[in-house]
Amino acid sequence: MKIVLIGAGNLATQLASALTAASHQIVQIYSRTKESAQALAEKTNTSFTTDIKQITSDADIYIFSVTDSVVVNLIEQMPFNNGLWLHTAGSLPMNVFEGYCANFGVIYPFQTFSKKRNVGFRNIPFLTEANNELSMEKINDLLAKVSGSIRPLSSDKRKYMHLTGVFACNFVNHLYHISENILNKEDIPFDIILPLIEETANKVKTLSPQEAQTGPAIRMDRNIIDKHLSLLDDKNHREIYRLLSEDIFKKNKKD
Amino acid sequence: MKIVLIGAGNLATQLASALTAASHQIVQIYSRTKESAQALAEKTNTSFTTDIKQITSDADIYIFSVTDSVVVNLIEQMPFNNGLWLHTAGSLPMNVFEGYCANFGVIYPFQTFSKKRNVGFRNIPFLTEANNELSMEKINDLLAKVSGSIRPLSSDKRKYMHLTGVFACNFVNHLYHISENILNKEDIPFDIILPLIEETANKVKTLSPQEAQTGPAIRMDRNIIDKHLSLLDDKNHREIYRLLSEDIFKKNKKD
């Protein structure tokens, strides 16, 4: 299939490689900034534009892979065509396309993407949605060789997925960051904590998070909790420690 | 080496298997409750006692592997002998042994242990400390075939390790728990989030947590943050969301 990529950021870049590897053809790249557009166009051996009005009208699929807040604005400016329009955003409903094109949908890859790290797409769940059956079939064709986990999900449920992603990824990563700060101050190398991080993540593959819980908070061990609070010199970190400990104790008692 | 295990809980049980596999000999098990003592004694094919005064005096090593709050009390009751006394607690300083025995130290396995899940000891960092060189040599002999990562660390630093463990394991697991709750309510299976959990944990093996951070909080995207807060019906979870988002924004701006 012939694909136009609207966006040249990190996800768009990784998506471009994955789609090309799956024998699809990227025919054009759009980006607001020439540098990003050109860089990705060279990588995928295709043409680029920085003018949304200049996007070719004869591609099969148009993928909007830009920051959530920009998607709607770009949709509004894009000339009508007969292709399938898709976005990749967790928090945007599918109906942002309504009135602007005939066939549309969503492919939301549920993963964290960073410039400096390539991820294999095979294991990434793609949460999909389409405005009609033909669009859904096209999405399935598009992703068949890209991901091993394609899951239809409504806009209403998708926003909850995005929310859980913040808890299980962004917030989790911040707790790693806090741990790193504490270790740095004590001149202890961060790598000492990696086996614990790995096992904590692996545990919930076979146990529920509730079964997997350990540590002082679950038994409200005031002796250790107070010791720990006294070791934290950052007010916010003390507040986070207190709040999470209370919630652990409460939720494991009640459930 | 001949070992007496004081404690028959989850860590003691897993330690017993690892030590036996490393050709050490468990000669006696102590536990306050007969059932646990007997169960572990049968497993390791050895004798047991529920009376701390009846512990044999001719073993090489005595490992106190019980809840932190109980360790001191047991040390006080245990008859003097010439063996090496060790505890496995993160938050207890080594000097709890002072005055009760001649040779002592700490072997703190930095990992999370649950009854229903066996972990391989080879990758678990053991944080060690001893009151003299000979004791440290014995500890190294004891653990040589058990763990591939033996790291001497003072009591003062060890308590910070324990603290980071709470952040990077207990609190992280609770964020998994919150995610599971949200997904359950929406009838979305928990396994859909496992690839994200895995990649988040793997990312910090090659990127620093700061480099790895993504999501709405880092750019203080009020639009998405407010949407997410409105989706959370648990007051505590809203507070956790707010506090962690603020801290992510603050810490990534400053650093």
C-alpha cells in the first residue's frame, strides 16, 4: 500500500521503518519543519513537503503521527481525498476525522517511544478503530506484517488505555528516576537495582499485582516507613512515599 | 558449610534451596511456629526446633531470615556460639549483633520474594557486610555459588538501598495495581499492558530514567492531564496522578 506519513517525529520515524519492512511504500512525508521532513524522507527514500496543501491525493493511507494537540488542526487543513485517514493518538477520539474524509480510523501503538531506542513492533499491541468495515480491513492489511497483536478498541476505552499507560509507564519511570537520584547521592551505581526492576515487571506476568506486592507499606510497618521518610530530603518525594504507602495499605486491605 | 536457618518464611525457604544447590548443608531450621519449621525441615531433609535456646552450637553459619522487627529479639535470646551470625534485612544495621557473638555480618539479597514465585538467585545482587576480614571471606565462600553479584556495602548505604527498593519495586507494583483496576472496570484484559511494562523496565538498562521519560506530564500537557484526572473516580488516585505529574515536570525541567 502507498502511504503518506504526516509527522516526522520519533513514532513516525519508527513507524516508517516498520511499514517499509512490511513491504509497504512510503510515498511522501509531511512535517512542519523542513529538517525533520527531509531527514525522514532521505531515510525512507521518498519525497517530502512542509505544506499540508501539497500532500499527494493518490495514496491509499494517510497516517497522522504528530502530537495530539496538532492533529485536529492538520486534519482541517488537509485537502479532501479518497484515501483512508488514520491517527495514532491515545487520547483523541476517532470522530475528529468526521466531515473531513470518507474513510478513517485509529491505529494506536500502546508503547513508549524514545529517539535513542528502537523497539521491535512485533510485540506492540496496536489498538484499532475504523468508521466502517472496509476501513478496518485495510487497517488489518496495513498492520498484518507489522504487529502480532492487533486489537479493536473503541475511542471510549482507548482513552482509559492511555491513562493506564501514564501510570504503568510514565509514573513507573519517574519512580526509577527517584531511585536513581537517591542512589547517585550515595554513590551507589544504578545498575545494582536493575535485577529488582526486571523481576518486579516480570512478576505481574504470572501473579496479579496484588499477589505480587511486598514491602513495608502492605503491613503498615511504621518503624521502617518513618525511617524511610527521615532519609528523604525532597519534600515531594516524602509526599509521594506517604501517599503511595497509604494507598497500598488501604487497597490491599479492602480488595 | 553447615548452616542453621533461623526463619522459615518465604526468603528463608528460597534461600534454603539455593544454599543446598550450592552444596552447603542446612543442619537445622528454627521457626516460632511448628508448621513452618517442620515444612521447611522436611523440604531440606533436616531437623527443626521452635525453641531458640535449642539451636545447635556447632554450625558454621547462622542466618537470621525473619521480619526485621523480630531479628533483634531472636539475637538476644540465642545462646552464644563460635559461628558466623548473619542477617538478611535491608533496614537493620550490622551492629545489632554486637555483644552477642564474635563474628557477624549481613547478606541482603536485593530482590522481591513472593511465596508463589521462584526466582533464580544467580542474578540477585547480595549486599554484604562483615565485622572482620575472616567473616567477609566466609560470606564470600557461602555465596560464591549462589549469586553472581556479591557487593560489599555498609549499613549506612544499605538502608538507602532498601528505600530505593520501595520506590522501584513496591510503589511501581502499586502503579501496576492501579492500572489493573482501571482496565478491569473497562473490561480490558490486563495482559494488553504487559509489553509496555516490560519495555519501560528494559529501557532503563540502556537509557537513564530521565532520557527514557515520555508522556503528558513532562510537557505539562494540561489538556490531557485534565482529561485523565476526570477519568479517575478514586480520590487517592487523582492525588497520586497530580503529585507524580508535578514532580515529573519539575524534576525534568531542573535537572
